[in-house]
Amino acid sequence: MIRSAQERLTSRVSVPLLVFLVLLLVYGAVLVQSATSGFTAGSAMFRRQLLGMGIGLIPLAVAWGMDYTKLKGWLGPLVLLDALLIISPRIPGLGYSAGGATSWLAFGGIRLFQPSEPAKLVTIVVMAAVISQYKGRLQKPADVFRVAAYLMLPVGLILLQPDLGTGLVFIAIALGMLLVGGLQARWFALFGVVMILAGILVFALPSEYGGLKEYQRNRLLVFIDNEVDPRGAGYNLAQSKIAIGSGGLTGKGLGSGTQSNLNFLPERHTDFIFAVLGEETGFAGTMLLLALYLGLLVTALEIATSSRDLFGSLIAAGVISMWTFQVMINAGMNLGIMPITGIPLPFMSFGSSFMVTNLGATGMLLSVWARRYGAR
């Protein structure tokens, strides 16, 4: 009887996924508390992070309890919702500018949330619904361009904010889903060429003609030459490397990081929280985090492969692509092996909107796992 109860539980619940989730949430809460302890409003920021975790349990539970297969028939409304979420900060009186982008909703001058975050999940469902129509045989040019059109709608609106980092996340999500959806290699090659040419064009054009803003251009140049923008992006990268390098094998201890506590390390609670981790917990702490991420992603991959319908596998692939890209870029830019793009670290970086979105994504994975036997 006990074994039967355990089987019923594991058939509905991915226990490893929940275990890795809880461990990451606890690890992230400890790190955010340490990273914000030096701020005047550090206690309030930590409580806000915990509030984000609590609120995030709602979309996790809703997504888990929802039959994800029903969403496939809501393609039109979901596309509209996706566009409305992304353009909502451009509505007069609602938008809030931060970090050079108008991507937040605000009330009374107070930032509330970043609608492009839940738009990631809507985009995953939209792309899964469109790609699954081709049953793993996405080959014809007309079909490929149709799928690309559904992607370019949210990406184009994101770039108008402008938010280059979030736009890259959307593209990474789509690429992972297209790989699972059966897109031929020649189309990936063509997409790569187009992206390179588009990147060169955007880099070369002045900002008033659709090119990168100066701070965005400096972030990319710093990746090539550390001496570029020594008081801006170059300074951030230098301090990040110093923090990680000074952590050694076991780190200086939580709350004892000199680079962060003495305010040398900028954005230490968001973009550069991996550097705080490296300084305070050392190589051992960063390897522990990467091991937790690996376990999370392997479990998500198991969920993707266990689904008996392509739609469910594509949803899981979108979540995996989103998490993998964000971890690689954030850790890489902190180490100086990736350009600085302002992409936070899942479940670790400070940010309620980001936390709620990642918990919602976990709920989507749990929904796919719970219904893997009933799908056709």
C-alpha cells in the first residue's frame, strides 16, 4: 500500500524538480540577504524577495493544476496577451524607466513589476502551439517564416523598449524550441548568418537610427577590451573578477565580502550576484550552485522527453532554454567570458517579477509531468 501511494505521488509530482527548486530558493534567499545587508533598505529588500517567492507560488500552483493541452487552442488570445504585456510600459502614465529601458509598470512613481517577465512564459506557450502544428517536420520556407513571425512580434516589441538582454532571452527560448520542433540544420545556419549581419548593422548604426545606445555598445566592447569604459561597464567587470578571484576555494564567508560590502561591486544583488557568491562562498559555493542548476535542468529534460505529445515537450524545452541561457550568460559575464547584458540569475538574483516568472515556469514543467501519460 505504501509503495502504491508513492507511485501515485511520483506519477503526479516530479519530486526531484521540487527538491532542486527548494534548494535553489533557500540558497538564493541566503545569498540575497547577504548581498543586500549593506544597503540602507537591505531588510526591506530581503522581505520583498521573500514576498516574491510567496507570490510566485500562486502561478506555480495554477500552472501545475492547469491542463496545459487546453492552452493549445488559445493561440490568438495568447498572442494578443503577449503583445499587451510587452507594450504596456509604453502606455503613458504606466511606464517606468530603469537601466536605460522603459520596461516596468509603475503606480505613483513606484515600480510594481516587469511585464516582459511573464511575457516569456506566454511566448513559450505561443511558440509551442505554433511549432507543434508541424509535428516535428518544420522544413518548408513558408512554415519557417510563419513561425519566425510569431517570434519577431515579442522580440521586436522588446527591442523597442529597448531591452537587449531580454530580447536575447526570447531568441534563446525560440532556438531551443525549434531544435526540438524539428527545424532543419540549414535553417539554423541561415538564422545564424542573419543574426550576425543584424548584430553588425545594429552595432554600426547610431542610436537615433535604431542602433545600440552608448552604454549597450560599451558593454559589448568591454568583452573585447577590458580598458573600454573604465568607469562604467569596464569597472563593473573588473570588480566582478576581483570579487570572484578573491574568494579562493571556500570564500570569505557570508556577509564578509569586501568588494560587495565596501560598495566596489555594482548591482551586486541582481546582475552581479554570482560575483558575490564567488567572493563569499568561493569555488566550492559556485560549484554547488552549478550542480543544483545541472540537477534542475536534467530533471526538466526528463520531463521534456517523458511527454507523449510534442506540445508538452516544446513547453519544457522552452523553459530549459530560458534557464540554460540565463545561467550561462550571467555566470559568463561575471567571469568575463560573456558580454555584459544585464541578464539575472534564476532563483538567485533579487527581483520579484523575475522570481514569480521562474516559479511559474516550474509550474508549467510540473503540469507537463503530471499529464505525461494522458497525452496523445
